[in-house]
Amino acid sequence: MESGAAAAVRRTRPPGTRSNGAPGAEERGRGDGEKEKPAAGRRVLREGVAVALLLLFVLLLWALVRLSVRQLVVGRPTDEFGASRARKHLESITSFGPRPVGSVENEVLAVNYLLDQIEQIRASTAAGPHSITVDVQRPTGSFSIDFLGGFTSYYDKVTNVAVRLEPKTGAHHLMLANCHFDSVANSPGASDDAVSCAVMLEVLHSLANLSTPLHHGVVFLFNGAEENVLQASHGFITQHPWAKSVRAFINLEAAGVGGKEVVFQTGPENPWLVQAYVHAAKHPFASVVGQEVFQSGVIPSDTDFRIYRDFGNIPGIDLAFIENGFIYHTKYDTPDRILTGSIQRAGDNILSVLKHLLMSEKLADSSQYRHGNMVFFDMLGLVVVAYPAQVGTIINCMATVATFFYLGKKCTLPRNAGGRYVRELAYAAALVVLSWFVTLLSVLIVALLVTLMGQSMFWYSHFYTSICLYGAAAAGKMVLIHTLAKNLYYGGVQRLELGDLFFDVSLLLWCCGLVYLTKKGLCSAYVPMMMVAFPLATKLLLAPDFRQKGASLKYSILYLVGLALPYVHLMFLIWVVFEIFTPILGRSGTEIPPDVVLAALVTLGTILLSSYFLHFIYLARSTKWLLAGLAIVFTLFLILVSCGLFFPYSADPSSPRPKRVFVQHTTRTFHGLDGEVEQKDSGLWINSFDYTAMKHITPHIPEINDTVRAKCPVDVPFCGFPWFLPVKFLVKKNWYLPAAEVSPKSPLEFRLLSKQETEWGMVKLAFQAKGPSHMSLYLLPHSGASLSSWSFGDGTPQYDLGGEYFIFYSHGLDAPAWNFWIEIQPPQSADASEIEGMISLAISSHYFFGEDQLTPDLDTLLHRFPAWSFPSYWVSTYHMYRY
């Protein structure tokens, strides 16, 4: 509020001037000689009305998003897919317990169950028009992949159960449906991925019982080594004879537990696949935004989709459950947490899409439909909108032209002569962009303060506290900046024209985003297109009423109604982002401050949602109560957070939020150049997979403290520890408690078979290793030496982010010894070669199951971990050699 004296001073100023020399409010509002409308005729909004409208609008749309997410099956489920039978399959598969590759549970019990169920389906449908062929494949192979910084994978006799369903007359073209029945250690793997295999069994049953023969065949691949970084799918697509006839695939995966399965990847290209999903899916749920985000590499995960795309050169559709990722890959991933409605909708969708594709002529000659991408997205799970990317470009261009025509027309008005409107638009746009950066910086400072106070991840079990703290800070900062701009830069005059101006700024900035994404060829440009087209159309329709009556209640309500469709979709996308990334921040390592990431996401969401709300600040009479309310909320939650009131983790059975910890009981042996043991030790090696490290564990287990933090020697491969995957760049804080030596009943046997110098001056070393089903090989060339070739993958060494080499090995049952060779370019200096050798090689063995998985020391430590933690455990060994 301003004093009467200040108002009197402003009334005596010459038109078009202001105390700081900037163009005055009168100059912006009208041209020379143009009369201002009476205040009674053109109203501004009361602060309470404006805040109430916006809050009601946001809460109503958010409720619609939440309702659509919870409504698993829209309409009546089909009778073709039996969710109850699929649930029985799920419970049977998970009853075997964790199913790591090489375990009896995975290689025998799960395989026998699948074969028994498939045989029952084949026997019951033998008189029908289809034939069923079963093949148990146990492939051996190797490939390199740039996942997690890059490493090489080698597999030996892993298991695939392949089922071919086709007309009895045969089929030349096949669809592929893929799931995996293996699981990570210490997890029953209900959602990842037993439920998908249960769904596939029931889909196989439904298709086999069709009375009308299919036009094409389908292969149901139950692969038994996906958790070992996509090994079994590679074995099928590169080695199985049926793979040559596969024209497209559907992959069923999970990044969470239950909920809706979302289409988050398609292609490459082949828009006919998206069209098939849109046409046939009973309960569609898809987003091209998710596809482009996932394929950007921001999400540290991968699926078999990548293998079929990169090594099989076939297109496909990738579906995954994404809800409740907090318990993904933990002991809590049990069948009872997967609703029958989730199974029903997944089955309805997979069955209907497969039936459509198996009757489609496009599958027979998909090459002519290959080119181009599709824009696709669903609206609240009710309908999927899909159109070719070329059509999307035309629509985007039309929205862009309409925007610039609208803004250009304003530039030609008499009162905007001399480029006045362009200057004002540029100043206002600069102010908005500046407010974004200042807001982001301010909220990140708050996040850093919370981190420095030791309260990181306070939101992990209480997500909405992050909205109350970081969201209130972001919203308050933006409102404050624009309130100051209105009162100081714009002279404090409540002008309706300022509201109009800042609507134009939001429109312009969204249009710039539209132009940029369209130019980059991204299909997700449809989001800014919607945020341009709908608000522009709404503004044009309401313009006469706004000119006559100003910001009336009726105008405000109709304006928000016009924004409802793009805003509800934007809120849905924001929900997806937080649903995926919030749990990921609980397993993103000790080096990435999660509060900074989450605060940035909350701020980005606030900026996006506030875009067309900004001009309400200029249409409202005041913002003091709004600022006061946001300041109170922010201050209150900052105090509560600083007091440590919100504990990150929870052992609540209905909604667990466990802290993830890896614990290995390991024995390390270091050999010198002469082969003699130089050092040997044993201990319990502990990794925290979130930023809080051992802060919350130490009060329960005092021995795990900073005095036993493990250092990383640079002269030994992978810091001298038995890493299961190459994630040391994410998990740099480790703890090592001395413990008794481990004595596995199936110890690692490793030896050098031969050493020879080639005619090119290289040194070729051949080795043999025999050990448990999971082993890791680490290579560190010494200074001056380099690795030139090896027997893995395509023969070209693939190093990780740190310049070392990581080879991941696994095998099924009855695998022979692992033989491999490496070829080294020795150092140019003979002295260096004699003293330091050419390379350090380390090999570790991992015992994920059976009698070797647990030791007395490990068992004692595990029982001391608090209930809200999830320690994934196993026994390992580490042997290092120099050559």
C-alpha cells in the first residue's frame, strides 16, 4: 500500500515520466489524447479472490490427475484376459524367492514352472488352429554397452524360454513379446519382472484359444538374465534362429511397483507401432516426453528395448510400471503390493495390441512404414492423441505464426507507435527471465543450506514437505520480484494493461520454447504448442469482455477454464517426473546432493505452472497477504526441517521408504609381479546408495563411522574393492570393517594360461577363471601401456569413465571354465616395464545365493541394521595380480 502523499506526488508528474526516468504508466496504457476508462467500469481483482481462484484451479486439476492415476481400469475389463489366473502365476513364480542368474530358483524352479504352464496351454489348445513350439535356449556371448559409463558383459549358458505361437500352416513374420523372470539378489522381484511374465502366460493362453487363426506368429520370450545387464535378450536376438523372422517387439518392464504401465519408448521410427497401440490399447497410458527424457540418458536405467533396437535392428514398444519406485529392487517388491487392477489393465492392453499387430498387414512388410516419428500422449488415461511428427511440425508452425501475428498486430496499434510495445515486451520478458534465475538461485541456496544442516532427504518419506519448503520459496520469490517490479519500476499503478503485457510475455516465452524444440526435431514440442494455442485462443475469445469490464470474476473464471486442458496435462507430466525421480534420488549415490536436484525440479515445476498466472499479480490490487502466507509457510517448514522433525526413511508396512545399503563380506588378496601375496585382508565392505551415507546408521551401529571410511588407492583396479557394477564414480564414500576371512565352498580358481609376444610387439595374456555365477574383471593398464585388443565383444576394449576396464561375467548351470585373453601394448621404457609391469588385473567373485551367500559375521551385522533400512548382502572375494 502507498501513502496519500506518494499518490499526490505521482498525480502531479508530467504525463509519460517517472521519478527514475523509465516510461510512465500513462505512457504504457494509452496514446496521446486517449482517455482512460473509468475505474468503476474496468475492475481489478481483489487479492483474496485472485488467490482463491488460482488455488482452487490448481487443486482441482491436481485432483483430476491423481484420480486418473488411481483409476487403473477405465470402463469394464475384457473377458479375454483373466487377471485372477495371472495373479496365481505371479504368486507361484515369486514363491521361489529371489532368482539371481545361476541359482536353482532361477535356472530350475522358475524354468520348470514356465515349461509346465506352457505345456498345459499347448495340450488344452491342441485341437485349435494354432501350434505352440517351445525352445529352451542357453546362449553364450559378449557385448559392450555404454550404460553406467561403459563396460563389457560376458555371459555363458544363461537361460531363455522361447515359445512360438503361430497358425498351423506356419508364419513367416513374427512379433516378439519379452519379459524376464530373473530378479536381483535379496528381492522376490514381483513387479520386476515376475508380474510381466505372469501377464504373458495369460496372454499366451488367450491367443492360443482364439478360434480364428492369426495372420502372423508371435514369440513369447521369458528371458532369465535381464538383471545381469540385459544378457539373455542379447543371446536371443543375436543367436536364436527365430530372431531372424521377428519384425517388431513389445517389452514389459518395471521401474516401480504396480500402478499403470506406461509406454515410455517406441521406435526407432516406425510410427505404425504407435498407431497400433493407440488404435488397440483398451486403457492407453503413453507419453513421447517420457521417451525423449529416458533416451537422453538422464534416468540411470536401461531395458531389453535397447538390446533389440541396437543389436537386432527391430522396432518396438517399451512399457513399464513406474509407481512406488521406493521399493523397487528391495525385499518389499512382493505380489500383495500389485493390485489386481494393475494386472488386468496390463493384460488387456498387451493382449489387444498383440492381436491387432498379429492381424496387421503392416507387420509383413514394415519397411515401407518405417520412416518418421510420432507425437503421442494420453489425456488423463482416457484417450491417446497421436499424429506423425511431420504433422506436429505443421501444427507447431501454425501456433508460432498465430502468436507472432497476434503480437505483431499489437505493434501496429497507434498507441504503440515508435516501437513502444516491442520495448515494453522486451523489458517485461527480461524481467520474467531474470525472475526465473533469481528464483532458482534462491531456492538452490535454501537446498544447500538444508544439506549443510545435515537434513538432506527430509522429503523422502514426506514428499509434500518439499513442496511446502522449496515450492513456497519459489512461488514467494517470484511473487516478490514481480510485486517489486509493479510498485517500483511500473510506478505502483494498478493497470490492466500490465496484466495484458505479462500475458503476452508468457505467450512469447512458451512460443520461443516451441520454436526451439521444433527446430531440434523433438516430438515433445507438443507441450509448448498446447501452452501457446489454448491460452492464445482463450485470450482472443475473452478480449472484448476484458476491454469492457477488466479483470472481472467472470473473466477470470473463463480464463482459467480455457487453460484447464493444457494445464492438467502439464500437471500430469510434472507428476510423472516426481514419481520417477523422487525414488531415484534414494539410490543415486553419495556424490549427488539430492536436495539440490529436487529443489531444482520443484522450482522448474513452479515456473512452468506460474507462467500464465504471473499477470494476475498485475491484475490484483495487492499481493501482501499472499507474500505473508508464503513467507509463513516457508519459515515454518524451514524451522521444522532444521529441527530434524522429518526423518527420511520409514518401515511402515503399508508404505515403506527403506534406506538402501550394500553389504559385502569380502576377502582381498593382492599379488606382486612375482606372483607372491603382498597383502591380504578381510572385512565387511559397506556402500550407501544415497547422499546421507552412514549418518543415520551410525547411532545404531557405532562401528560404522568415518574412522573406517575406505580410501581409494589409484594404483589398483577399481579402488581395490569388489564392485559388482562400475558405479564407483557415484558411490565414493565406502566403509570397511575388519572381519574374519571368508571361505566359500566354491572358491574362485584363476590362473594365467599363457604369455606370448606377437609379431606386432604386443603381449598377449590368456587366462582361465572358474568360480560362482557372478564375477567381475577389472583391468588397469600401467603408465605407458595400453590395452589394444581382447576376446570380449567386438574385440575393441571398452573402458569406463575413469579410464579403467570393467568386464561383467555371469553364467547359468553347468557352465565350463571362463577362458579369455587380452592384448597389451607394453610401455616404451624397458625399465618401467621391469619395475611396474604392464597391467594390473583384478577379479572378484560374488556369491548372491546359496550357502556361500551368508557368513556369521555378516549375519550378525545385518541384524543390527534398523528396520527402516534395506541391506542387500552377499559374500565376495577380490584377487589382484600384476603382469
